[in-house]
Amino acid sequence: MSPADHHARKLPAGRELRRWVRAHTARTRSPWALLGDIYDAVLAAAILAALAAPYLGRLGTGTTPTRGTGGMDPTWAVLVLLLLLAGMLVEPLRRLGPLFLRTYEAAWWLNMPGDRRGLLEPVAWAEAAVAVAAGGGAGLLLAVMAGAGAITATGMVLLAGACGALLLVALVRAQVVDAGLPAVRRTLLGAAVIALSAGALGAPSPSRVPGGLFVSLGLGTGLAAAVWWWRLRVRLVEIPDAHLLEVAARNLGVQVSLLSLDTRALGRLLSAPVRRPAASSRLPLARLALRLLPGLRPLLGVAQADCLLLWRQPRRALQLLAGGIVAVFPLFSSGVGAVGAVVFHLVGGWLAVLALAEPARRAWFDGGADASWPTGPVRVRCGHLLVPTAIMIAWTAAVVVAQLFASGQLPESAGQAWAAAGLVVAAGCGWAGAALRSGFRPTPDFSLGLVASPVGSLPPGTVEMLVSGPDAAAIAGLPTALLALGVPVTARLLGVQLVASGAVVTWGLLTGRRA
């Protein structure tokens, strides 16, 4: 073989392709664009530093936010929230890759011969930096909440950053072997349960742990993540082209949804497919429907379908638990304030509502199933209301009991007990109406031109898309949010809740009806 033939047969590596494209595209980029990027980065860093400076001053002081009447150290509550948040983000990150190529990169580079590993390794290193930074930020938040010293805070940041890197490597392995992540979700859920139990039992703040232990654990976890990645990097070539093309298209859809602020499309892209059933269901609600009048049977049939859909999405339970912890978080710390307590309650309820709006959301996009029932559309929507109502009544009962117990205003008479029970039932119905409002809200027309605003050009329907859903949840949850402020349960408060819940349920039943 001649030297010319040898060089002609030598295939370029993926890293060389990236380097060649970067060198040729950098010439088309204006120096002012680079200057603008630097300016944005410096401005963002200055704003974040100004916001974080008062709280960073708590480091090393050993002071923590004052405990609320719940008796749990706020650091444990924040740790539980962070673990649940990580558990809920596992599946969306898995849907996005995590290793991915841009659409034009996948269309061009995947057709070229050569080593495929060099195309994905730079993406992996960039995502590893983001994962370590996100984990380190979470560790810094815990250190600030605990008022930890310098060594302890450093250990918390190291351990959290290493855990972020370890989670990313687990996601990459799942992408390589095309498997799910049940073990990762169970680990995060188990850690959240342990942290919640420790806080509920009155365990001291994590800042009491020796800082050297945190540093050792962080270094050990980081070393384990590095070794795992070193053994996994050689298998990046096993990721099939079809998967990379699918992930590239999904990432493009997410980018378009973010630019247009289309939260509905964003949720559909990031939601995992429904888990396939391992065995046939007994359909208890459908069996019960056979004993009812013919006009009421479709309601339980719709409720049975919604129940199956939510049962095959286990992550919804995590979202409900996270919403409950957010709602009662002001009970663990008295530094939240009155307005903050109301906001936490409404945000927690909205997180729970989003978990239960999936059946209505799917029914809006594909109305064939609802149209096949032998009854009117309003009755079908009443069927969609049953499962969210039952779940949100239980959720509201847990939150309201915690609020009443923390404020020392538990019912002392039969009348107060009946008023509290009525308040819980009415609030649960109102939250369920907000779930219908969120799921059946019509999609704005994004084909119109951009709308000029003081903050720049915005896509049409931005306010409608962002407000539709939270508006109904705020109306339904405001009466029970007053309990966090120490407002007693009275007949007047129950009347306000009945009016608010009735309006929200009616709103949800009539939202987005097709002519």
C-alpha cells in the first residue's frame, strides 16, 4: 500500500471533526458577540454574588434559621427537598440523553466514518462540569442553611458535587446500555426518607458532623465517579445512531418550547412514556360502575382510566410528596414570614396539581377516547375530576392537620371538627378543578408575530400560557393557605372555601371546550 493510499484510508476521529468545525465557524462569529457573552456572564455573576452575599455571611457562625413549631431543623427539610427534586429530574434528564448532539451535528457527523467516541466525550465533560457545579451549589445551600464552618462547608460542597458527577455517570450508563434508572430513583427516595425521618426525630443539624468526614466522603465519591467514567467512556461508541437522532430531535423541541414559553409542549417532551403493565388490572372502579345507573357508569370508567394512567407513572407520587413538603416547609422555620408561608403553600399545592393534571392533559391532545364515551363532554370531565379530587383531599388533609397541629388550633368541639373536615373536602375539590383547568387549557396561537414589551420581544400568548392553571390553583388554595398564618377554622372560612372551590371546579369543567 502506498503512502497516498494509507492517508486516503485513514479516517478522521470525532474530536478532529469537532476541532475542524470549531475553527471554521469561529471565523463567522463577530468579536462583539464574544464581548456580549462576557458581559452577560460578568453581570449574572455580579447579581448572584449580590444576592448571595448576605446569606454567605452566615457561614462559620454556627447559626441556623430559627426552628418553627414543627421542631425539625430546616437543613433537613431543604435536604429532603433537594433529594426529591433530584429524583424528579432523573427521568427528564434521561429523556434528553444526557449525551446529545445538536440537530445539525447529528445530521452531518453521524453519517461520517471515523471514531464516534470523540464526538460525545466533549459533551460529557461539559455536562460533568454542569453536574458538579449544580451539586456544589446544592451543597453550598445546605452549608449556608446549617451555618457550617469552613471545613464542614468545603466538605459539603465536595460531597454534593461528587454526588452530582456520580448521578451523571449513572445517567450516561443507562443511555449506553439502553436501560431504566429504577435503582437511582430508589436510592434518592430512600435517602429522602432517611433525611425526613432524621429531621422528624429531632436529629441535630448536619453541621455537627466533623468536617473531615464530609471531605473524605466527597473525595471518595469523586474518585468512584472518575473510575466509573474511565471504564464507561470506551463504550460510548455503543450508543446507536437512531437513539442519538431521536435525542437530538427531542432537544430541539425542548429548545423551541423554551423560546416560545410553551410549557405544555415542554412537559410532553420531558415526560417519560407510561410504564407497561406487568399484569392485567382488576379494574375495581369499572366493576363498581356496573352497579350504578347507566348515566353514571361512564364517570367511573373515565376515573378508572385516569387511575391506571397515574398508577403507571410512579414519579407522580414523588411529585405529590415534594409538594406536601414545600407546603409545610414554613412550619420548620420561623424565618419564612407570613407572605412566604402563603407562597410556599400555594407553590406546594401547584406542584401536586401538576402531578394529577396528566390525564386531562392527554385527553386534551387526543380527544378520541373521551368522545367515545356514551355521554356528554361535561360528564366525561366530571369523570376526570374524580381521581384528582380523591387524591387532593388526602393531600390537603395531611397538610391542614400539620398546620393546625403546629399552630395549636386543633378542633376542640364537634362543630370545629366538622368545619375542618368540610374545609379539607372543599379544598381538595378546588385543587382538582385547578388540575382540570391546567390540563384542558387551550393552546395559544403561536403563529402570530412577536409582541413588543419593555423586556424585549415575547411570543404571543406568553401571559396566557404561564398564568393559565396557576390562577385557578391560587384561588382554590388561598383559603387553606391562611391556616399557615394561624387563622382558625371557622364557618366563614369554610364558606369562602366553598365559593372558591365551586368557581374553580366550574372553571375547569368549562375550560377549553371544543365547539
